[in-house]
Amino acid sequence: MERGIPDGEPVAHGGVSGRVPLAVVVVDGDGMVSHWSTGARRLFGHTKEEAVGRPAGDLLPVSGALPRDAGAYGEYDVLGPDLGSSLDGRISYPAAGRARLTASTRGRERIDVLWWAYPLVGPGPERLLVLAADAARLAAAGDPDGGHVERIAPGFALHTDFPGADELAGRLPEILPSMSVGESARIVAQVLELGYPVLEFSQHDRVPVTPDWGVPRRAERRARRQRAEAAAAAGLTPPPGPPEDADDDLEYAAVREHLEFLNEVSGRIGSSLDLSRTIQEVSRAVVPRFTDVAGTYLREQVVAGEGFPEGVPDETTLWHRVAVEHTDEPGRWDDVVPVGESMPFPAHTPFFQCMTSGEPVLVPRITEEMGNAIASQFEKRDIRPLINHRSMLVVPLKARNVVLGFMILLRHRERPVFNDMDRVTGAELAARAGLVLDNARMYTYQESVADTLQDSMLPHIQPRMSGCDIATRYLPGTLLGRVGGDWFDSVKLPGARTALVVGDVMGHGLNSAAMMGQLRTAVQTMAALDLPPAQLLRNLDDLAQRLGEHYLATCLYAVYDPIAGELHLANAGHIPPVLVRAVDGRSELLDLPTGAPIGVGGVPFESVRVRVAPGDRLLMCTDGLVEVRGEDIGVGLATLVESAAHPAASMDDACDTIIRALAVTFSKAGRGDRKDDVALLMARLNGVVSADVGHWRLAPDPSEVSRARDLVRTRLRDWDLDALTDTAVLLVSELITNAVRHARGGRIGLRLVRSGRLLCEVEDDDATLPTLLSAGPGDEFGRGLRIVTSLAKEWGTSRTSAGKTVWFELPLPR
């Protein structure tokens, strides 16, 4: 805020045109100085260290904006109108005034000061912005009353009696120069509504980032100095020109402006690792201070979140337009160069030169010829009115010497053209932005890899199994990484049974996820062998010991038999499951032997059997759902039991209800940050009624094969499944024939189960599992299982305590 002069009325002082130094002071709600600018030190004589923390009334000639007892600065006379007020000693509304003061720190010098005070409206403690200027410097411009400044600064308070406030309000957008349309509209709306300046907003009126403000080049200054020396040697009057010290001051200010701009941009970008947000931060950081239009293009691999792009870009490389920020009227750029468009750039364009060389390309003014060449890339859209005669700078966005993208920067015609110092500034800006973009790209890529890895390791469970419906949820950890060791699974078992498993490898990250993948595969394999739950956990513990001693895991394994209406469960250090009874809606934690985690070694596991009824629901989850650091796990378990009992329209709705209930509970307790991942499995145990089961015992005699065919044909007719009769009879005939041939004299069992699909099981006392053979034209045996493989949807074998079971499934007709 170094300028307060209306358009067209510059102020000259000391050879410096158009700049009026202002003292900028911020006062906190207690009346203490919290910010003291360099201008304040020059005007009032106190250093920043002396001023900050002291009462503002002891340092500033501010009347009416602070409580009456806030102190007084030396000797001063208030000459201007008191526009402020104090309500109960608090900052209320804008004030302004003029004072002639005597400051001891300035050698009793009398200073004529104009000041303005604005309450800052926004988050945080109440604060006051105080601006002050030396009226003598304004008098040097030919306006001894300092009216130029007084007509602008107090005018932001529209509810004061300031003359011309309405006219000024109509010109507010003009007072916000070179600003994007959206930002300007938002600020103007707030100013008009509140009558206050906008908090956390800084703008330099018509002071663009340029290498100088009319400062001659060093070569020109050297030539001018040589001409002056030659004229003096010849006894002539030196040619007129600005003093050298003025040139030095302005050149120093220009360089400082560039450095401050780069420092400001570095602070504004990189606040997020989200790629799209980072791109927006980079675009908004340069508009409007450095440029009026900024278009950002990225390579296809970067936008897609793939690996690091390889090779030098060529004319076939696709560049995605990911952001366009500008200060033109709304919609002017949106239709011509929409965000999201992809296009290549030919070799004759400055964009191709930038992306292949990796260096900035400066075009002082886009000529008609160049504008036509660029516009030829945009089919049926005339981009020439947007770019012709504007200054353009194309800067590459690089990381590790690879061009990830580039930015096209354009300035309006009335603004100074880009020059060599802008090129250097743009290159430094692009280098910092490229590094930030690469960090965001790498994070996005790693996040994508993590999601893909986790998704590939978690099973895609069918919502309906034999005798039960299943719903699952997986939530990645919010703070400790998106990859974890939690998993759930379901395995189809012989006899229409289903194995349900939930596990949790302790720790986070790729190592835990890899260990989880190995344990889940092992559970799948051992479950297919139809091992009892306790024996399966025993074998899993032995496997974990062989894999390494650095990982532990908890696991809950349950086998549901829908025909017997029974759950067979074993626990390895996992939180117990919840069983919701269908008859009365009562929910309870099942009391299971806890057992030790997988990987401890040498610990026995026990299993229990629980009777269940059709419609009961079993809920299994990992501790990430019910446990939050600093909170008793009993609170989470109680909430889990209570929320599981609530009725829901569907299984998915029930899972969502439970997750929301746990989130609300921990949020109320101030433990809203869930760090661990969550695996949740809910099964509705529908059961299989006796009418859907057919079970027969057959003698190991070849004559029983025809009897088995008749039994199957009759039962399928009773079930209205005549469409399956031919196939089912043929397959049953093959399995019974094989059982009769290999049976050791014991009885043969045949069972049909109708549950979502038709299941057929043949049981005998021979433990030798049949294998699929390759039968030749002359072979008498080996074709039975090939027929089963061709006609059945699925088939398999498993050992039992008395022998083996061979089964197949057929889909039910629609």
C-alpha cells in the first residue's frame, strides 16, 4: 500500500514519480502495535523493535479510532475531521484526520501528518489498520491540502459523511487494477457491503513487476555519464537527466520488487500435494502481479498420474491445458481455450521451442504473422484477438531436467512488455513451480499405486453366497498412509458352507500390505482344504513364523453351515464378532477364546460352535473401526454393538450406519482423526430350509447308478428345475459311477442343495482325490471329469474325516 493517488494525477517528489511512501501500522484489539513498517520508522522516527508491543496511542496521532485513554503522542493538534468513534473502548468504524506533531525522536521537528484508520474485518482478533503520510510531500505536488489522498483512503467507508463516496463506490473495480474478474467481484462486494477494507489482501496500484520504472539501462547510464564528462571537459553544460542517486534508488527498488515477488510466490505455492490444487496455486500466484494471463499445460503422463515422462517432447506430444487464469472479462477465454483440452504444438511455435530447449522464450510483442500461426492450431476458434500485440513469455516447468509442462504468460497491450529481467524472473518462478509440481505428481503417482495395490489385494466378494448375503467396507487410514494390512475374505466350502475371515497385520505401509497378501492367500488355500478353524489358524501361525519374525497379525475365522444352522469360529487375538439375533433384534459380542496373534508361535487355538437362526447377522471388523488413540476401546465396542442392532433397509445401509455411528462417537469425544484402516464384513445368515435339501445313502453297487439318476430327476421335477434335469442327471451318473468303482465297501452319499444355484455332492470313503486326466481315443477311462468340467459351472474335491467329497454346481435358470 505505497500509493494513494487517483488515476491520472501522479505525485513527484525528489525525482521519484508516482510513489507516495505510506507508514503502515497494525494495532491489535488491545491497542498495542503489532506491525510497524519501514515507512512508519521514517515518518515517526521509532524503530520496529521500539514500536511493536507498545500502546498505539503513545506512538500515533490517531484521534477517535482508539480508546481515549490509549495514550498520546508528544504534542499534536488535530486539524482534520474526526470520522471515527469508540464504543466501550473498542474499535468501531473507519476514522481519518490530520495532525501537526512534534516528535522528540526527530529533533523537535514539526511534522504535518495525514492519517487514516480502518478496522480490519475477518478471522482472528479484532485489529486496526493505520495509514499515515507526510502532508509536505503531497504539497510538493501542488496540492497543499493533501486532498488527493483524502479523496481515496477514507472513501472505502461508505457509511461516513465523506463527500463523493457514491461516485467512488462506482469506480471501485478501477481501483483494483490488473485483478482477475472473480477476485475483483468478491472484493468489491465485500467492500460495498461492509464499508471496510478486505482482510489479508494486498495490492499495488499499477506497480507491475518490471525490472525498472523508467530507469535507464546501465549501458545508457554509462553513455550519459560519458557525455556529461565530455561536456564538462569542453566547458559545456551537461545535458539534463535525472540524478544518479534517483536511478540507483529506482533500480534497487525494481530488483527488490522481483525478489519479493519470488519470495511471495514461493510461500503461496506448495501448500498442498494435490496436483490440481497445486496447479491453481501456481496460476493464481502470477496473476495479476506478474502477468495478466497465465495458461498452464502439462504432459499427458503427468495429468494421468503415471510414471515420470521419458524422452524429449516432439510434435506428437499431447499437452493438456489444466488451468487458465486471467484478468479479462468473464467467459472471454473459457470458450476459446477451455480447460481440459489436449493438443500438440508444431515446431514453428514458441511453445515447441520452449518445451524442447527447456529454456524460457520471450516474445516482446506477438505480431500478426505469429498470431496467425498460433491461431491455426485452434480449429474454428479465433484466438487472435486474445493474443495479438500482447507481450508473451513462455516458461518451462521442469524437474530433474525433464520438461513436465510449460506456462504461457501474456500481458495486456498497455502494460510494459516482458524483458530480460522478466525472463530471469520467469525462469526462477518456473523452476520453483516445477519442483512443487513434481512433488505433487510423485505424491499423486504413489497414491495411485497405493490405491491400485490395495484394491488388487482386497477380494471382490460376491454379495450372495450359499445360504448368506455379504456386504463389506474398506476404509484406508487417513493419516498413516493409504496402504495397510487389514483384509476380509469369503471362501466357498463344500456342503454349501461359507468361510468368513477378517484379519489385520500390525503396522502400515507396503510391507504390511505385502504380508497381508501372503496371509490372505494362505487362508484361501487352507480353507479350500476344509481345515477346521482352529487347525487353520495353527497352520497360519506356522507359516507366519517361516515368513519372518517381524510381523504379527490378528485373525478371526468363521465357517457358516446354512443347513445345520451353525457357526464354527476360532480367534487369533482379534476383536470378537457381533451377532445380531433376528428374532428380537438383540445384539451381542460373542464370547470366544481370544488366542494369541498370528506370528507369536507355540500358542494353541480353540474353536467354538454357535447356533444361529435364519436372518441372524454376523458382524466382523478390524480394530481400526472401534479403536482411536487416547480413547477406551470399550467405548467403540459398545457403540458397535448398539449400532449393529439398528434396522436398515439393506446390508450396505447397515454397514454405512455403523461407520457413521462410530465416527460421530469419536468426533464428540474429540478423537475425530482416524489413523488406522478399517475392514468391515457383515453376513446375513439366511440358512437353507430342509425342503431345499435332498440327501440319500447309496450302496457301492453299479445298480445304484440308475437309482441315483431317478432320485435326481424326481427331486428336480419337484423343485421346478426340469431345465437342469438332463445335465444334472448326466453329471451325477459320472460321479456315482466313479464312487462305486473306488469305494472300499462303505456307503456312498448323494446330496442336492438348492440355494441360489444347484449344488450336488457325492461322498465316499476313499481319501484319494480324483484328478483330471488326458484320455486318448483308445482309453476306456478318464473322460468323466472332463464331462464335468465342460458342463458344470464349478466343481471341486475335498477330503473329509471319512474319505472325500466331489461336488459340482449348476446355475439356476432365470
